[in-house]
Amino acid sequence: MVETPDIVRPPAELSAALAAIGSATASAELSRMGIRSAFIRGPVSVTPGVRVAGPALTLQFLPKREDRYPVDEYEEPEKQLHRHVMYHAQAGDMIVVDARGNMSSGVFGEMMLTYFKGRGGAGVVVDGCLRDIGEAKKLGLGLWVRGATPNFHAQTDIVPAAVNVPVACGGTLVEPGDIVVADDDGAVVVPVKLAPALLAVAQEHAEWEEFSRIRLAEGGDLRRYYPLSDEARPEYERWRAEQGRA
């Protein structure tokens, strides 16, 4: 019997609050906190408008060697670890896959993604490809991928090798349980221990940007409002008070 570890999940409210902040603000504020680049490079959204955040279930692929892995898609299915990462899925989870940037293997297809959606999964980030992508986009999941292929997961060059271990997805370290914030700009990895502090500064950032966006739309001076200048801060504080946020 194959056994794989589960993850420790942060509070769901923390993930929800980070989703509201978005990937751009999360990335910028993490940089100021010392994480130079938390952006997963390569995978892009194929589900425009979807914004999610949740703890990472991780899946690692390695190069294929035929004596170590069955050739057929359905041979000994319970030994194929891409299934096992989904067995851990809970509501709000993200699956993050280090598929080595491979463009010929479809890590998941419609059937497995349907199962993940049924378990309450929020999204999938793959440094590689999916198959059945037309149907997959209809499931209501967030999908961030490099591309699509008709091939199944182990048909060509790579095979699933480990579940819920640290992985390198798009050149970025993702540890099991890290919070992944993903939207139209891409996916960003938030270390759990930094998440509360990030949320505090990111919420303030988002709030002054909301104020500045209003003023810029009214024709306000870019130099005064973006970034928020010291001269504009009293005006911003008055606006906050008017909004009942002081």
C-alpha cells in the first residue's frame, strides 16, 4: 500500500484574506520582507478572472526510466502518485506540481480534475501541461499551466515521484502547506510563518491603493497619489475616517 503524508493547513480565513489581496501586492510586500521573488515563473492562468489562495499540496515529477515505472496509463493505478496527491485534497486546497517545465506530459486530465473539484479543491499550478484542457476550464477550478497536450502523465519523459515534499515549481521553492495566492497575474508562494505579517502590511497597502485609484481616476497628480506621498497621507486618513475604517 502506498502511503503519502498530508499537510498542515493554515486557518481558512488567512487564505481567504490573502486571496483578496492578490498576487501582485503579495509579491511586492514579500520582497520588502526579504523574499526577493516568490513568483512561480512559467505557469499562466487559463481561467481568466479566477482569484484564489490556499495551502499547497505538492507533487514532484522526475525523469522517466521505463524499468522503474509502468508504461500504460492505467497499469497499477494505485502506484501512480499523481492520484495520491488528490487523495489528500480538502476544501480550499491548491495542488502545485513540479513537472520540470515539461511540455509533452499531461499531468492531470478532466477526470482527475473533476475529482479534485468534487473534493473542494480551489486550483492547480503546474510547471508543465494539462490535457483535456477545454473541459477542464469548465470545472470552476483555477488553472495555472504552461500549456496543453493530448498525452497522459507518464507517456513520454517524466513520472510522478513524490507527494507533499518540497518542490521547485517554476524555479521557486514551494513547501507543503505554503499558501499559494494566484490570479490573472500568476501564482505567488507565501511561507506560512510570514503570512500573518504579510497580511497586515498588504491590507494597508491595498487600502491606500484603493484611495489612490479613486483620486487618479478623478485626474489627481500621479506624483502625489502613487505611491501615496507624505503630503497626501492626511487626505488619505480623512478618507479612511469617512469610510469608517479609522
